[in-house]
Amino acid sequence: MEPVCLVEPVPSSGALRVKPAALGLLRGLARPLHVLAVFGPCGTGKSFLMDRLAGQGKGFPRSPGIWGDETKLSRLFLLNVLLSSIFVYNTRSEGDPQRQLDRLTYVRDLPRVVQVLDECSWENSFLLSSVLPDFVWCLRDVAPDPYLDEVLEATDHELDSALSSPQDSEDSPSSCIQRLFPCRKLFRFCSPRADGGHGEPPSPADQLHPTFQEQMGRFKDYALSRSPKTVVGNRVVDGACKCLAGGGWAACGVSVPRLAQ
């Protein structure tokens, strides 16, 4: 099956809209849907990562993605988080890894803009963890680090094991991720090219770097082992589409009837 676009920008206004055909396809599904969302800077290999997960070799050819100002990107981040079972933050390895993680500033606003239960506005940060997906950081084109790789393997790829001791304020993105997301993972990937260089990766899977194939295999096993998102009191997340159509973040609430079951 070819990939189907669910959300697209409106050319005249730049606003986001849900494509009816894709929505109809989702409504026709009879079973719970396991959603993996990939979010990250342009040109970091998000489409290639999804292609390898799909195992088709041509499933996600050079997706243009959706880009825009900070307001649009913040709504996209929220939409990804509310819809997904696994939220993947995909970046290339550049400098201090923890500083890269701290670029994901949108996470700091989650307790403010997402209300889990109307009748329990207090303790919202605590309840928020019950509707957030797994947080997976995919760090791409990394240099070999046998010690870190050994630590990640021993801890089942726990993100916290790779982060330094908390020295930032509780409001830093990395601290918010550790506090809000109940499951946090880190997967490191070398260059997919067999020669270890950068640039366009090869198309045939057998021409990919053997180490990259092993790393991708572990990530794929993890992704396929997870279950569809569960929520508080056996009720399911609602409100993601309000985020898309509403004017501001305050329009996005997570309440309780159904998005999926």
C-alpha cells in the first residue's frame, strides 16, 4: 500500500487541514491503530527512517514535510504527540547531544495547553503522562561510541542513561521530557552508507552499512513490540483535531470520548 497524506498545508493560507480521503481510510479500520510519528528538522532523514520501518524500499520517497513558523510547528508537535503511540524525535548528531534535545522547546508548553480531564484540572502534569506516547530520540549519523552503545544495550536503550546529571532548571526541555513522558528511549544510528560517508543513502537494502542495518533492526523490533495508546479510565484521547482547526494552543484540550478504541 502506498503512503497516504493525512495532514497537508492549505496553499492559499498556509493553515493545516486533514485530507478527507485519508480520514475516510482511518475510519474504515476496525482495529486499534498503532501510530508512530516522526518529528524533526528538515533534511535529517525522517522519510528514509519511515521507509526502512515500512520495509518497502520506496514507501516514503523524499517527503516535503510540513514547515512553517513557530506557531504552525508547535501545533504540528502537539498533533504528533496526541495522535501517536510512539513519538520519534529525529536529529543528526551535531555537537553536544543534550543541547540538541533541548532544542525541542515545544515540550515545555504541554502542561499548559493540554487539559487531560476537565474535572481534574489540578495535577494535570501528572495525568498528562497517562496520555503521552513513548518518547524515542533517533540520533542519526553518529560516530562510534562503544561505551555508550554498551550502556544503551544494558539499559534497553533508556534515554536517561545517556543524559548527564540534571543541571538545568526543571523548565528545560530535557527535564520536561524526563518528567512528562513515562517511557523514554534513545536509538543511535551510524551513516546508512556502506562507505560510512554522508549524502544520499543507497536504495537497495543490501547496500546499506551492516551496522546501520543492525541498529535499524533493533529499532524496528522495539517499534513493533509496542501497543496502541491507552488512556485514563479506558477512555480515549480526543481533541487533536481541535488543535489543527483551532486558532491557538488554548483551543486544544484532551477530553474523553473517542479517537480510537
